[in-house]
Amino acid sequence: MDVYEAVTSRRAVRGFTDRPVPRETLERVLSAAAWAPSGSNLQPWHAYVLTGEPLADLKKRAGERLAAGDPWDEREYEMYPPELKTPYRERRSAFGQERYSALGVAREDWEARQRAAAENWQCFGAPAALFCYIDRYMGLPQWADVGMYLQSVMLLLRAEGLHSCPQMAWSVYRRTVAEVLSPPDGLVLFCGMSIGFEDVTVDYIRTGRAPLDETVTFVEGQPAGEAS
Ligand SMILES: Cc1cc2nc3c(=O)[nH]c(=O)nc-3n(C[C@H](O)[C@H](O)[C@H](O)COP(=O)(O)O)c2cc1C
């Protein structure tokens, strides 16, 4: 699979089969992803990979919390600015429409939307999950480094025939994740990531993207030395 195909075939998959993901595959992917760039090569990511019993335990604990109506853990970072302006507000609402119409859920059907969102905490059925932490004192550039690392992981998973879904949703159950992982003090959970083989029977609508000229500006000129 070439890089273009890996990039364009990656999408947030929200339905996985229970086919296990071999440990060797995950090691291969994570060893290669470690080559992601980072400012001054800090490599500020801390990844935990869960499969089998520990993942089942986490899903059970999260399910129990949800069933008990437990409030979410207090935020360690804001997922989005409190008020999104144009064009982000429209993009977010277009995403919501795509997501829920694929599920056949009406916009105003709050309960059905909640049920769909709850699948996050079952990792959409995935048999493997990655949880990515960053040291609390790191700054914006290091958070960007972590993003590059996670995208590398997701692209390499594609090369292995696997799919993924990055999930900030886990950050609101970060205490439950910590009960299972016991991460050292001083780390912030950025996100989880479901990993597995796609369940092709689950309907989805491919998310769109803004046209190139909305997000990219070319500032062109003659090659240096050729200007008249
Ligand atoms: C950092 C990050 C966090 C995300 N968190 C969630 C999440 O909690 N649950 C979910 O279903 N999708 C989540 N997504 C997936 C996005 O909704 C998805 O990437 C976006 O809508 C674009 O669609 P695509 O990835 O299928 O191309 C997240 C994506 C990123 C990059």
C-alpha cells in the first residue's frame, strides 16, 4: 500500500470485528511509528496498548459507569473552543449530520445519539486499543508532535490491513482508564484509539473535506534568479 492509499483509506471506523490483532503486528506498527518527527526529538508520546482481558475489563468498567449515569471526569483539556466560529461551526455540524444520518438517527433523537456515542466506550467492538498520554507540563508544539505520532500509527495500521478510530471520548472517562493502566503521575490522557479489522456490515458515510483553496494558500512567483 502506498502512502496516498494509506492516507485516503484511513477513516474513523466505528465498527470492528472481534478478530484479534496479533501482538507482532502491533509491535511492528508502533516500532515504525516511533520514527514520527518531534521538536528536538523529544518523542513526547506515552502509548499503552490494551487487548484481551484488560481491555474487556476497561470496557466493563466504562459500561458500568455509563449505566450508573456517572458524570464525566473533569476535563484536563478543552476538546474544542467554547464557541466555534465559521467555518468550523459549519464543518462540525456537517460532520454530525453525516454521522447520525449514516446511523439512521434523527438529529433531535437525543437518546439514540447517546446510545451511538456510548459505543465509544466499548471501542466500537475493537479487540485492541491504544491510549496516548502526554506529560502535563508539555506545550502546544509537543501536543502537535503527539498528533503526528498518532497519524503515523493510523497510517501504518492501514498498511497492515487494519483500521482505527481516534477517540477523545476516552478523556472524559480518564479515571476509569487510569484504574486499568495505572499510568505514572503527571501524565494527561489525550485520547484513546480503537484498533482492529473493520466490520464491513456497519454503514457509514465518508466524511468530506473542504476544497483545497479553503485551507491552502499558494504564494507563487518565479524561481529565484528568474524574476524579470
Ligand atoms: C484527536 C481526535 C479525536 C477524535 N475523537 C473521536 C471520538 O471520541 N469519537 C469518535 O467517534 N470519533 C472521534 N474522532 C474521529 C473524527 O470524528 C474524524 O476523524 C473526523 O470526523 C474525520 O473523519 P474521518 O477520520 O473518518 O476521515 C476523533 C478524531 C481525532 C483526530
